[in-house]
Amino acid sequence: MNIPNDLKYTETHEWVRIEGDVATVGVTDHAQAELTDVVFVDLPQIGKKLKRKEPVAVIESVKAASDIYTPVSGEVIETNASVKDKPSLVNAAPYTEGWLFKLKMTETQDMQSLLTAESYKNLLGG
């Protein structure tokens, strides 16, 4: 299972890459494996203001539909149009081309609630 050390994680299997006050969000390798073949991604609107742990997107697979929760509070500044056109990117490259959206963070203390790679691995029982 791929759990990059340079990212932060949530208990609901989202990953976060923090660059300054911008958070890029996607689903973990574990999440995409559990979902199996992703067939549709519904992303938030640019400009939408979100609070940490708020449902923000939906990923549908051949198996189920899953809500995606925002790991930090902020405003959506970008979405990944590529995953709308090719949802399988979430499966093929969850940490690179398969990212979902970017937020301009408004509550920097939200980062304290995120898991390290080690903590996330322990959550998964590894």
C-alpha cells in the first residue's frame, strides 16, 4: 500500500498536500482500492467555502458511492477537470494525476488534526 510520507491524511481516507496556504486534496491508495473501478467524480464548485469534515465531493465506483470530506477549512480555488473526464485517474494515480480539488486554507489550526503517514498506516492496521 502506497502511503507517501510527504502528505497528511484523514481518518476518512483523504490525503492532503500543503503548499503555503493551499491544500491539494485527493483520496488515498487504500480508498481507491476499496472503491474499485471509479466511474464518476462529482467535484465542488470553485468559490465554495467549506468547513473541516464537511462533505464536499462524491466518488462513484462500480461498487458504491462515497462522500469525500474536506480535511481543512477553506475556499475551493481549483478542481481537477481531468478526473471529471477520466475518473479512472483516481485509481491509476491517486496521489498525482488523480487529485480532486485545491483549497485556499482559512483555518491553519485544522492542520493539527491531520494524520502523519505513520499514523495513517497505524489506522489501517499496518
